[in-house]
Amino acid sequence: MRVAFQGEAGAYSEAGLIEYHAPVVVQGLPCESFERVFAAVKEGQAEAGFIPIENSLAGSIHQNYDLLLRYDLWVTGEYVLRVSHCLIGLPPKGGLPGARLEGIRKVISHPQALAQCDGYLRLLPGVKIEPAYDTAGSVKIVQAAGDPTMAAIASRHAAGLYGMSILAEGIEDDPANFTRFLALGRQPVLPAGEAKTSIVFSLNNIPGSLFRALSVFSLRDIDLTKIESRPLAGKPWEYLFYVDFIGATQDAVVKRALGHLEEYALMLRVLGSYPRHKG
């Protein structure tokens, strides 16, 4: 089974999809962009996709909300990954010493990873910080450079994949660093057990419209876990509303809530019902 993800081999997305599908062994398909992930699934180059949708520190990945609407795919699952950053350098090779923490003079990584490790990096004297396009890609750059004074910030998974040395682990400033991923497929699933549903809808821009729309869930004690607004293309200052809630579309109470919402919504689309991850 091929699963498309954004980034180089060794990216956090690949680490997440491996954990999500375990114990089934899957083949990751690296893609240069999030849109390419959606296209790979839609065009049949991959059986599934795996995308980040929000981070507990950095917030929502807005581009992926827009792509969920643009592509006719289904959300089939979710997974929450604990993001733990490592400082990674060259290993000893051919009798030459590898990188040493006290000898590092340049650290590269994705800007978000650098920001999440800012406090740790400030403690390294005389170190130059340089952004790169990807966390796993930064490990490849250090490997190709062969410079023991360079290091990258990425995952333990990336270090193992490229045969590099971990100089320090758990260097993120805030340990409560989690990324929520969504699994994508061409067909919907019928979840067993506790489920979550994702929808998107638009409303007339009149007083109280959003209050009435959300009341269809409150009246039925349906737990909303996420609400996100995005601009409605072509209609300035009008918005789409993305909502996640506990329950599945086959549940009678959810059917009644969505039927009630249709009375207010100009557009309503179910993006998918899927098993809830509670890790």
C-alpha cells in the first residue's frame, strides 16, 4: 500500500503514517507539496494520503483545509503524533571523527522546527541558524556536505534513515508539541466504535446565522472538537466553516443534526466520518 505524504523520506509525516498504519507495513510516497499529495491519491498513484491539519503550538495548516474542499477525497482517519526534535550530525566514518555537540557551528532545519527549538539553540555558543525547506531534507543537506560542524534538526526517524548521529534529543522548548494528521482516501469508511466527523458549510451573512448553525449540535449534546473559518473564494468577507464533532454520519442523532443544519446552510459537505484517535 502506497501512502502519499509531503516532504522528504524521514519527514515527521512519514513517521506519523508508519505509526498510524502499524502493524501493517506501508510504502511512503514523498511529494513536494501538499497539493501533490491530494493529486497523487486522486490520480491513483497512491492508495491513501496522510497530511498534517494542525499543530498544538503553531495552529492550523490552512492550505490543507482549502485542499480538502477542492479535491473530492474522503477523510478516513486521524492520528496525533508527539513531535520530538533531535539535533543530528555526521557519524564517525573511515577513521574520521563524527560531529560533536561542542563543535557545531551551523544548525539548519525547517523554520518552524528552528522556532520550536529557539531556547535550546540560544544555549549553543557561536552557532549560526539557517532555514531549510524541510526537516528531513536538512539531514540530507548535512549528510551531503560532509561537514562535522553542521547539524540539522529533525526526527529520530530521519537520523536512522540517513545513518546519522543524534547529538541531542528532545530539544524542543515545549514538550506539549503534537501534530494532528488526517488520512485521506478515495472512498469513505464506516467507523466502528467512537468516531469523529468533519464537515464544511457556508451560511448567509446575516445576524445570528452562525449561532443558529452551531445550535443544531448543542441542542443534541454533540461535542464540537474544532471549528475553523476560511475565506470563501470569490466572495470577499464571506467564509466557509470547517467543523469537527464527535459522532458518525450513520448515527441517528448526527443525521438529525445535519438535516437541521441543511435548513440554514447554503452549502454543506461531509468530508468524512472516521475512527477517533485518543492517543
